[in-house]
Amino acid sequence: MNIEELFGKDYHEFCELDPFNPQNEVKGHISRRATEYYGALVITHVNDIAVEEQLVMATPKMHYPFTTSQTGERKYNFPIASKVEVFEKLDGTNILAYSYTDGDDIFYTCKTRLLPFVNAGSKWGNFFAMWNEVAQEDWDYICDLISMLGCNLSFELYGARNPHLVIYDVPLAYALLFGVTNAGNIISPSKIECTLPKAKLIAEVDKDYDDAYVSIQKQLEKGLRKLGDETYAGIEGTVWYLQTIERRTIQYKCKPETIEIIHFSQGKGISRNSILATCWNALENTDRLTVDFIKQLLLEEFEAPKVEANHYLIESCIKVVEDALAFRDRVLSEYRAVGVDIKLDKVAVMRKMSEKFERNEMSKVYTAIMNWS
């Protein structure tokens, strides 16, 4: 298998223990190519024993169904489709459940976007523990489903305890997004019969795709509400699944205008919110936020001169995220010192916490305790 033919030059080698199968040390290559190969793996060794190379397709980069001219005019590029389904796009951490083999046995595991496995030791958040908290009871069922369908399963781990641009009322939850085969074929959630929680079906479109896209985008925008700390309540967007006449499934994304602008460059630069969103997403894949790592992620969406021109803004956004996480850790430390369950005596807890925090911080203190304790 020619790695550069698949991934170009944008990949790196890995050698890591599988937290779901801790007896296994797995080696291979992981792609950063912003295409259908985004986050894909080629596994070459298990426990230092060379195995037949295994390509593991992951959650691909999704694109918008339009191009934009210099005047801002959009040209939509929807292919002819026999069916179009529109599902809610959740804003959290993508978890891909997949299988691999050592030549004798089959093992089931999970990964985040740019890592071969779910990170079990990040100081920003233990995604392995969070995933197990919500999905452990379903894990055997998920493994059976992977085997039966012959595909990998893409999930979103979302909620207030896993903060991103959109904040949810639920502390922590997960939902099945879609399936992807190792040949790169996408399986719409409607074609996966199971009892797992799924992303919500928003609409089915049978004609006038351009008009329907604009209409749904406007509906999403109406339902969006800005919160503090550069976050929002509502629906982050939708994913369109188009089944073509060749029986291929193509994914496109549709986001409310506010969120779309955040993820696009503005004028000659990159929006602050876009960089903040990138910083939050980066925590899934690294223990240490650095300017260079954020630049690498931004280069997947923006031209190099724009990224370099925003060096100091990137530094500023990293500090915002690190300060937010440090505040969370301070709150939880003080709360543990109180020694009283907030669910049993909210008044006593908040009175004690008010001795440690400013009045204008108390709403954030309460939210942090409820979401993280």
C-alpha cells in the first residue's frame, strides 16, 4: 500500500497503546489530508508483529455544496440525487468506532479525528472516560453492529461537559452519525437499523435543493441564540446526505449564517471565533495547545498567508481557552473543599463559593459545578 498515494505528504507515523485493548501496541500511519482520508489510518504492526496493512477510513472532511465568487455570489453544485436527507449536525467530539486485526483476532476500539485512539490521559478532558460513561452499556452492541454492517461507525460525543461553540443543556451524551466502509462509502443513519441514539432527521428534500438549502439555513439562524464566552445555544447546523443515481452517498454541511461566518475567513483575515472554535476542537487531539498546532489545523481551511498574519490572535485565543479551563479546575477544587453535595444543599454550597469568587463569576461557578462535578 503506497501511503503517499493515499495521504499525500500530509501524514505521520504513530505507535500507541490501544486503551480499549491495552495489551495491544499498534503502529501505523495517520492522515491529516483534508479529504475523504481525513484522520484515516493504515495499520502496519500490532505488538511489533507486521500485519497485512489495514486501511481504516474515518470521518471525512465535509464540504459546503457551493463555491463563492469574488463578489460573494454563491453557485450551488448539488449533483442529481435520488434521495436527500437532512440530519442535525451536533457540535462535540467526533468518535469513530472501528475494528482491526493482528492476523488472528479482531479488536474493536475508538479514535478521535487526528489520533489513532481516543485520548485517555488529556489534561483538558479524559475523552476515553467520557465516552465510556455514556456508551459503555452499548459497547458490545456497537461492536456487533460494526461486524454485522462491515463498516466503521461515526459518533458525536457532545454536551455541556464537552464544551464547543454550541452549548447544550444535557451534561453529556452521544449520538450515531453515520457509517463509513474502509472503501470510503458513506452509510446514511437512516440505513442503519439499531437502538442506539441517532442524530435527528430534520427534513427530506426532493426538489429545488438550492432553495431548500437557503430555507433551512434561515431556520437554523432563527433558532440560534448567543450566550456568553463566545458560545451559542441552538443547532450548529445540518448534514445533507445525497444518494446519487450511482448509489453513492455524498455529505454536505449547512450551517446557520452566524456559525458559517465563524468558520469562514472574514475579509483578509480569520475571525476570532473561528480560531477559538479551532482551539476547542484541538483539545481532542493534544495535551498542549501551541500556536504551531493551531496553525496546522487552520491551514486545512485557510490560506497560509492568512494563518501567518493571525499569529498574535492565535496566541490570544489559546490563552482564552486555557483561562476557561483553569477557571473550571479552580471551581471544582474549591467545590470539593466545601464537602457538601450541591444537589443536597445548593444555598450552603453557593454561599461558601461566594467567599472565593467574585459576584459576576457566580453564574459560571454554578454552571461548572453542575456540569463537571
